[in-house]
Amino acid sequence: MRHFALSVVLCAALFGCTDKQDTESATAPVVDLGKSIAETQCAGCHGLDGRGVTPEIPHLAAQFEKYLLDSMIAYKEGRRTHAALRDMAASLSEKELQSVVSYYASLPPLKSEAGEVAQADILSPYEKGEAVASKCAGCHNQDGNSTIAGTPSLAGQQPLYLLNAMREYLDGSRMCTTPEKKELVTLLNRVDNESMALYYASQTPAQRPATAVGDAVAGEPLTASCGSCHGSHGVSHDATIPSLAAQDPDYLVNAISAYRDQIRVHDDMHQVLTKFSDEDIGDIAAFYATQVSRPAEADPLTIKELAERCDRCHGPAKDHLFVHPKIHGQQKTYLIKAMRDYLDEKRDNSMMHAMVSPYTSALIDSIAAWYSTQPAR
């Protein structure tokens, strides 16, 4: 019995070696053919070493072979859009496609050249936003809890509402109160604005004491029509609608009066507020100013925590049902473009669309920067 078992093991080892040798001997010509195709068809964009020659072109070296092949078939069938790649994939036979992806997959991982990615780019949007918010601290305080009468608090505010407000300052539908504010909103880019909005949204609103403006008790029943949009006691659950709880009372009086008097144009707000007197508006402001608020973004994530979510699929190879591409050491600009394509449904992948849908440009930028600086695998 022992001899029989030993014979089985030896035969298995022998056949295993033979299979491996046969595979290696079969692979070499395939890779050689792939290299010759790459020289004429692919090297102009991806190099012979698999490095994308411009920031928006992906690295292919050491990428999973099945992922590369699936991608080429997707271009060939029009499920991914790129005119040149579609034409190239259509011109190659099945054997040639397999050969060229085998060649790039066989190359060693590239050493990262992400030196142009600033360390600040690898911070989470919340951390970036804190730096941007320092430019606003003179009026709104660093944490967004304003102590200047008539100046709104931004702490805990809904992020999309803050972004919309910044856009309105830019297009002139909201008037900038100071030249400094006008200059600032002009200089900030989209990522700056989104980062700042997320930072302020993650800050805790300070509780306000009883205010000299109006009567909070009298104001509560007057807010019945406001709660359908601004939430119970002024705490909004909609990222586009501002929270009013713990807001500066003078700012609330000015803002509510402006909507009532159509100085600020909002038909629904005007319709609700037109019946209120100045005294009523003071009471409403007093009620909301003394309510307890909370951060709209309660659990801000570090960039490492964000990346951990992506690593569930794009981390070390596991027994996934589908092959997900390696993205460590990939081009930052390419990663941003790829995530935007999923977000805009230019790439057909329902899972990726769902993954990136909650992400703003600021979050996408941070994730791409993080992976571009990681060692390729």
C-alpha cells in the first residue's frame, strides 16, 4: 500500500513538472508574438515597458492578464468607448489579442514615478478642507462656528448646500459682502470647494444661548411649514437643504426677510414666508438659533480608510468571482478619469457606478492620489 501511494505521488510530481515545462515552452512564443505586436500597435501610448506615456494613459505592466483581455474585448464590442482601441482590437485576431495582453502581464511592476503628486494631495478631503477653511476663519472661525453677529455659522452644514452657495457667489446670484470673499471664491477650484464643504460639514455646531432676537417659544409653531424641508427643529437630512438649527439669529432674520421680500429669489420660500411679519420672522429665528444641531458628515474618513474600502477588490489578489485591475502605482490622472467614467456611466459596470456615486471630485482626487503613490504590485 505504501509503495502504491509513493508511486501515485511520484507520478503526480512527474506529470506536474511535465505540465509546467510544457506551459512555459508554450508561453514564450506567445509573449514574443505579443511583444512584436506591442512594438507596432501599443508602444506609442503604453511603451514597451508598459508605462503610460502621458498621465491619462494607464500603466499595463504586470496587470492581470484576464483583466487586460476582458478590457480589449470590451473595446472591441463597444462596451468601452475609445475609437483607436476599438479599431485596434477589431484588427487583431483572438490569438494576437491574447499574445499582446500576455506580454504586458508578464512585465515586472513599474517603479512609481508619482513624485509630482504633492503630499497635500494624499490627504483626505476633510484634511484638505481644513487648510482651505483657514482662509475663511476671519469671519466664520476655523471650525465654522461664527461669533460675529449677522455672519452665518458653517459648522455641521449640509455639504451640497455649501457648494451651491459658493456657485451662487461665483455667478452673482448671491452678493459677496466683502471684496475679500469675492476674491476667495474666484480663486478656489472645484476640489477646494468640495473639500472645504466636507470639512465644515464634519464640524460640530456650537450650542447657542437664548438670544435677544425674538421669542423662541412663540417661534416654534410658526416653523410648521419649514420642517418639511429643513427637518425637525431645523436639522436637515437633505444634503442640498441647509440646517437652520444653532444658526446665527441675525443672519437668519436677514436671510428669511430677503426670501420673503424677494431680494433672494426662491418662489417656494417666498410663498411660505409672505404671510409672516417682521416680528414673526424674529421669533422663527430665535427658535432655530437655540436648537441643538449636529454635523451633517458625522464620520469623516481618512484617506487610508477610504482606500481600505477599495482594497476589498483591488487589494492583494484573492479568490474573487471577477478579476479586478491592479491600481497600486497607477497614474493619478488616469484613475480620476476612470472613476469619473464610471460615475458618468461611460463605462458599463453597475457595481463600480454604485461604489463611486457617493464620491465627490474631492474624494475621487484623494483616492487617486493615494493609489498613484503606492508601490506597484
